[in-house]
Amino acid sequence: MTEAEFNRLVKRLEVFARKDPKAYKNQVWLMAMLGYFYMFSAILFLIGGSVGIVWLGIHNANFIAHIFTSLRGAATFRGAIVLCFFILATICIFFVVAIAMLKSLWINFPKPTGIELDREQFPSLFKVLDELRRAEKAPQLDHVILNREFNASVMQVPRLGLFGWNENYLTIGLPLMQALSAEQFRAILAHEFGHLSNKHKIYLIRHTWLQIFSSVQNTHQNWLYSLQGSIGQAVIIFDGLLSNFYYFLTWYIPRFDAYSFVLARTYEYEADRCAVKHAGQRATAEALTNVYAKSSFATELFWQDIYQQAKHHSEPQGNPFISIGQALKNPILDQKYWLEQALEEETNNSDTHPCLSDRLRALGLPAKNAGIFLVPLEQSAAETLLGNSIRKLASQFNREWREIILPEWKEQFLHAKNLRACLTELEDLEKKYPLSPKDLWNRSRWLMELEGELAALPTLKALLVKEPDHAIANFIVGKHLIWQKDEKGIDHLKLAMEHDRELIPLGEQILSSFVVENQDNQKDTIQ
């Protein structure tokens, strides 16, 4: 199924789900049952076929013995031996494929990793969890895990693979707790308990089938590789049985994904309503707005700045898991920009979570007023619920993070050191001779890598004096002129797109945004 076909199917199912929710849900569960029915039917067929062949052999032993005793000639006898071998090989193949299918159903779900929290050490947090669990009549949490992510989730991990007996995990990220107030964080927890209490098992089933498909795909590819070059009827049967199973899954998984996708998104809205019930509309809206805006800030700015330090320091400096807490607690840098970015996003089929605008509208709130929900925090949820343990927890995360990142960090530091040495060589060369276009482009590249595009602009402009048609230089200079509202950037971008067609999509997007913004400004001036 292509992406376009998947999107069309999801769109059709969304319409169906709105018109007749009950019939739609029934179809989703029927699709789920179809997969299980095929799997178990195929396994029973293979095992039954093997047992049947053995049973026929036992109950017709006299007939087979008669065939052997009545054979005349060595060639005919060899043919009978081959026939028996073929039957035995078929039995073995049936059993092997059945075992492979059973093995693919026995899935080991990876358990969430992080620091396990206990109620004796964090009574304030567990008090909130107990209140929400009782109010929602949700099952008991078996594990509460704190990790380094900007996220929270509930996960049911089956002890017996496809056959259930789930362990319930709640995973919460320290940066998320640092970004929200206690009441906002309560809304997030209520959202997760909404999934758990309403038995939104569709998430687990979706994950299970993806795991099964991945397991079967790997088995199919490995066996095809091991059988490469082999010939014979037994090999043909073996490949045919396994391929049939694989091709069913390639047909089934995308369709079940589409059918269950709409239901999973519906459950997100349902979980948001649960958050409103237990934390209130305002706190839920604040939580959603802060999560969308601050998570983008953390990923695209805060952590990028941390990794940029590798260009100047041989090892990470300080503890980012402490400093991010301060950055997220206060109004974040360029707060309006990150909110606008979040509000411009549209709900799409790459994620079951709706976009921020749609989730706010579902709460009965206009998205255009979302700015009022980004309020400074007096005290973060981490400070309220984790108390004095924050620094200890952050230090443990920092040690783990440093251990993972240090090899790559050192590599980046040495690379930056080499680039600075190359820049020094160019400076020395420039004192004797004018730099060539190639030298100017190299200096521009190295400056951009070390300090960013702004630092390289003077060199790029000098390059354009000597080589006016340089596509990348024109594109970067033009882009920054456009951002400064300077129309001279239009000519640079057009020239860049003329000489490098790969720059056309992004160039047209920048020009289109510039034109639209100018039109809006003109309308505001007239009004």
C-alpha cells in the first residue's frame, strides 16, 4: 500500500467513524480478529498437515511395505526412496514453518528504561497517581519510571507475548516535569490514566502486529538467504509456505494500521477529556500548549546549543539536566516563535496524536488565543513532586548521557579543532595572496560549520564578487536578505534556483512566504 492509498483509506474511515462510530469500531475489531484467525489457522493447518501425513503413513504401513516388496529394478527402488524422503522432508518443513510462525507470535516487548521510582521516596507523586487511578478505576501501576525524555506515556508489556498478562508501566520524563506546574502535570497524568482505564488496547495490538511483521520479515529474509542456490521440491514447498505467510502480512498490516489509526486518534481526544475532568479545562490547555511549544524549544534549540559546545570543549560542561529545568521553568527564549511553530502544524497521518490547534478546539478553546496558556511557573511539577531529589536524579541522568555521548563528542571536538587549523592556514595565505573562489568557499563552509551562517555571510558575499553564479552562496545570502525584509534577496534566490534545481522547492517556499507576509503587512497598513 502506498502512502497516498493509506491516506485515502484513513480519510474514508474518518468519515465512516463520524457517521457510525459503533459500526466503525466493530470493523476495527473484526480486522484485528482476522489477523489472529489467519495466524492460528495457518499454524493449525501446518501442524495438522504434518500429523495427517504421519497418521496416513502409520495406518497404511502394509500398503507401503507391499509397494517396496513388489518393486522391480534399482531405478524404481531409488524412486520409492526419493518419494519417502520427499514425504519426510515435507513433514519436517510443515513443522519448521509452524514453529517459525509460533515463534513470531512470542514477542518480547522491550521494557521502558530509566530510574524506577518508589512510593516511599516520592510520596507526593504517588499520592497524585493513587488519586487519579482510583477516580478512573484504572488497573494498578506495576512500575513508575523516570527517564530523560520530554514525554509521558503508559505502556502495557505482556509477560506472555501475544497471550497477555500485562505489566503496567508509567513512564515520565524529568524535562517534562520541569516544564510544567503540578496542576498542568496532573492533566498529563490524567490523560495517560484515561488510556489505561478505558482499556485503549488498540495501541498494544498495533504495536504487537508491527513486532510480528518485523519478526516474520527478518525470518523470511534470513531463510531466503540461507536457501539461496538450493533446488528441489522440498525447498519450493518451504519457500512457498513461508512466503504465503509473509505476503499475507504485507497485505494485512497496512490495512489494519489504517483501520486502527483512526480509532487511536479518537482515543487521544478521549484521553484529553479525561484530563479536563480531573485537572480542569485551563490546566489541560496550559499543559498541551506548554508541551508542544517547550518540547520544540528543547529539541531544536536547547540541546542543539549543548551539542554545539563540542566545537569548543573536549568534554560536556555542567549538567544539562539541571540547566534545562531553569530554561523550561522561565518563559522560554523566543516563546512566541515556538508557539507559532506549534500552531502552524497540521494533524497528519504520521502520528496518531492530533496537532495542538485541533486539540485546543476539541476542548472548546480557540487556538488563536493559545498564547495566554504560556505562563511563567512559580514552581515546577518536578520541584513539587520530586522535592530535593531532583539534583540527585539529574546527576544520574547526566552520568548516563555523558557515557553515551562522550565518544561522538570527542570526535566532534577534534573535527572542529582541525577546521580551525584550516581557517588559520587560509588567514596566513590571505596575507600573501588574494584568496581564490575555492578558498573563499572552503572558508565559508568551515565558518558555517563552526559558527553558523551569519558568521560566514561576509565571506559568502566576497565569494559572489568573484563568482556571481555560485548557487549555494546566492541561496544563503538571498535567504538572509529575505529574512531581513530586503527585496534584494529575491534576485539571489532566483539565481541560485536557476543554477541548482535541487534548491527550487525550498527557494520557492521562502519566496512564497515573503510575498504572503508583504501582502499581509500592506493590508494592515491600509487598515
